[in-house]
Amino acid sequence: MTTLEAGSNAWWQAKKGPERVPEGDHYKVTFWWRDPGGTQHTSPLKRVWLYITGVTDHHHNARPQTLVRIADTDIWQWQGEFSPSWRGSYCFIPSEHDDDFVESVFATDPPDRMALREGWRKLLPNAIADPLNPQHWRGGRGHPVSALEMPQAPLQPGWDRPDASYPPPQCISWTSERLGNTRRVWIFTSGEATPHERPLAVLLDGQFWAESMPVWPALTALTHSNQLPPAVYVLIDVIDTAHRSRELPCNPDFWLAVQEELLPKIHALAPFSDRADRTVVAGQSFGGLSALYAGLNWPQRFGCVLSQSGSFWWPHRGANQDGVIIEQLKTQNLSGQGLRIVLEAGRREPLIYRAAQALYAELQHAQPPVVWRPVDGGHDALCWRGGLTQGLMTLWQPLIQ
């Protein structure tokens, strides 16, 4: 068997993305990147930063990692250990500089959190997906990322059917008098049977699930296999980061506008049931916080909540005190409301995971019982997509015949 010369064209052609090798109870994964500038003698690059969600990112508060060049080749590589059930996204950030992060990031372990966030914030606009990996999309921050899944990562219902044909969603423009702004809203129907009895799902960060990682094939496949009922899905655009940060964290005006202005508009176009126990509100991060806020404050309209990686620390990031939702639950009696809640968070997003555990502690005696799902991953849409479809299946299970 001929050994290929490292860095040769044939050697690179044999690479198909990160290489996973089992070692005991974990996998050793090697990441590769080919320097278009050639070797260290011809390339201007000083670093190739590796941003792995929940491993080397700011959510995990980890020291920044860079690939290392193999001398006199165009090869950059990095190795890390991953559990068999881990799933997450990653990207590369080539840099010609040595000072992308301030010294305080490397002076302490763990690093200074705010300095770390600021360094990544400046770098991520220059991120690239892995050219060797065909699975890629644009993440929530707008930068390209690639997918990596370990062999025992949990199944993601519906996402194995990207070829499923679906009816085209309708995109409308919603101008809100209460909020004083205009945004896009997508309406997707997965069946026409008994339209006025169809359950409703409101998906926050709708632009992501409509454009970056379209959810339509997965929803259609699960409906055809009778794992989801025919339903109406409403995906609400956030407009931009400033609006998202203002409207999603516990904002009553946003949810009043949704109920008083948007839902009647949607109902005229695609009828759905007005029953709370058939209505899901789902979100991630600030959206996960917002989804539970809606359920707690308007249980007569939103009876099912799917909260993924909810920002339940809000508004006290990094402070040693509970967020407003956790404080609210200490005095609010959920008995009689009938809220059905699916709560999910990643073990590799420490701040959010701890807040979710504190929240779950307050919800443990709720009826019906809260479904709590720890995830072997980080603050990552690659994890959320499976949790989204699984959560819908869990919350709507009583509707499946």
C-alpha cells in the first residue's frame, strides 16, 4: 500500500472533513485545513483559529485554539477529544495577525469572559466553512459553519429527509402598530384536513428556520409518517439583532402584538385551532426565554412551550443571581394552568445550562411534569434542529392517532 505524501494533491483528495478515531471511551478528532498560500515560506497566515461550538467558543469560556501548521507543507491541523454522543458546528478563521485576542484572554484560566467574547466578535465575520465538509450553513451570527456529529449522537427526527417535497411556505409582511415596525413572517401548512382544528406552532428566530436551515422538509416528512399532525407553522423574523435583543427577552408588547395583530391575520390566511393545548411556542436562546415567558403569562393562548438553550440568566449575565423568569416562578403557582413544557439545554454552554437547571428545580412539581433534556452539545443550531422536531412530537403526541 502506497503512503501518500502529506500535502500532495492526492493526500488532500483523500480527506473528507474531520477524521474520527475511537480511543477508549471517546473519539480523537483531527481537523484539517489547506493553506491556499502554500507553506510558511509563502503564506502570510499566522493563525487559523478553530471555533467549535461548545468546545473552543466563548459560551464554553474556553481558551482560543488555533490549528498548527505542519512545517514545510500547506497543512494546518488540530486534534481534540469528543464524547461518542457529541454533536456541534465549527468553522475556521485564517488570520495574518498574532494579536487577535488581548493578552488577558490567555493570562487566566478560564479566560476573561468579556475579552474573549469581544475577540471572537471581531473574528467571526472572517470565518469560513470547512471546504472538505459538504454539510454547512450560515449560523445565527451570519457566519458559515460546518457540521460534525459523533457516531452515537441522538437521532434528529425528520432531518434525515432533506429530499422530502413540501408545499411552498407563504411569506408575508407584518406591520405592527403596537411595535412600530415591519417584518417578514412565514406561514407553512403541512395538511388541509379539518383546518380549524389544526394545531399551531409559533417559531421564533423564524428567518433562521426559513432560510439558513429550512425546516420545511423535516416537518413534511414527519407529518407524512404520522409523527406530527397536520399543522400551521408561523415563523417570525427578528428583523435584526437590536430588535431581537429588545423584543424577545420578556417583552409584553411583543407578545400582545403577536396575539392581537399577527395571529388574526394568519388565521384569515391559514385557519388553526385557538386551543391553548394545541398551540406551541418554540424558541432558542433569547427565543427560549421568550417562549417560556409567553406560556407563563398567557397560558390561555400558549399552552405548550418548547424552550431550547433559554437565556434564563437574563438580565444578569455572569452575575451570581437568578434571572427574572426564575424569580417569577418562585412566587407563581402553575397548578391549574396545564402548561406543557419541554426544556432543553447543552452541557457545553455552562451559564445557560446552570440557569436551566435552576429553572427546572422551580418547575419540578409542575403538572403536567416538565420534560427536561440535557444535550451533549453547545449553543448550537445543529443541536436545536433535532430538539425542535422532537419537542414538537412530544408536545403534540396526544393529537397523533
